[in-house]
Amino acid sequence: MSPDAAATWPPRELIDSYLGGHREVFAWRPGEVAEIDGEAARAAAMKFRDVLGRYASGVTVVTTMQGDTPVGMTCQSFTSVSLDPPLVAFLPMKTSRAFAAIRLSRRFCVNFLAAEQSELSNRFASLAEDKFADVSWNRTGNGMPRLDGVVGWVDCSVHAVHEAGDHYLVIGRVDDLGEGDASDPLLFHRGTYRTAT
């Protein structure tokens, strides 16, 4: 982990509020529209969403461990960053409880969902208390939850965290990775799930 990574994390009070008794969760959902004040601002946000929605992206579930409990969230904002050193990035909402757990564990695994895993995406984007109930998974060599049936996965340590509007830009250093059993990825385009075929 980069020595200055901790300086870029959210305040401890915010982390504690989402790991504690706080019941309201602002989980990311594919196609989610945030509340915005003012007609002009709403129109601009709608145009932003519609234009960027034309860019097809893969769908991932980012996981970590909170003590002995697996935690995860659906995330479509994932990208590779660097080959040397091997870095990736994802952007959780600042209010994400899953990211609060990542902040504490300093580790995460990005699972690339397969074409037939849209239900899994919906589950990890939901407000469900136990998102891992009846989900088949194993641990990576570093102890992170790796979902079964995915296209691939990367196991990372937190390298840096930067504020980015209402999200954080989390950069992870890839410590391990592998291909999954599936070959066709789950995609998200124009507000709906798609497949490559």
C-alpha cells in the first residue's frame, strides 16, 4: 500500500457511521438516477446519463471481508490503470458501506460478472442485509471473496484513494488475478444488461 493512501481516505467518522447502526444504504444500481435540484440541473444530468449510457461497460462485484463477514457491491465504474506497476481503479459512492469495509481491510477483489449473472449484479446492488446468502464463493490467496462462475477476477491492495465529486476514485495494486470458468461477460448499455452475443 502506498504510504500516502491513508491520507486520502474518508474521515473515520463517516466510515464508522456506515459500519455502525446506520440502516440507510445508498447502493449503486445500474441506471440509477440521483436526486438533483432545479429543472436545468435535472435536464443536464439526464443528458449526461443518456450520453454516457451509450458507452457499454462490463459489470463487476467488488468484495472484501469485514471481520469474518464477506461484503460486496455491484460496480460498473471499473478500469485498468497501469501495467507497471499493475494498477486498477473503481469508483464507489462516498456513502457506500462496502467501501467503508474496504477502507478498513485495505484489500478488495474485483469479480468480472459473466453473461448469465445479472441476478447476482442485482443482488449486490440491492439493500439486502446478507448479499452473500446462497452465493457460491471462495477466498483468494489473500482472503478476499472470489465469486464462482465469473469471467475473471483481480485481488488488490489499496494503493490510493482520491475524492471525485460524490464518489471516491479507488486505485488498487493487483497482487493476484485469474480467469474464471465463464467466457462471455455481462455488459451494461443504455440502462439495461446486455451480452456480447
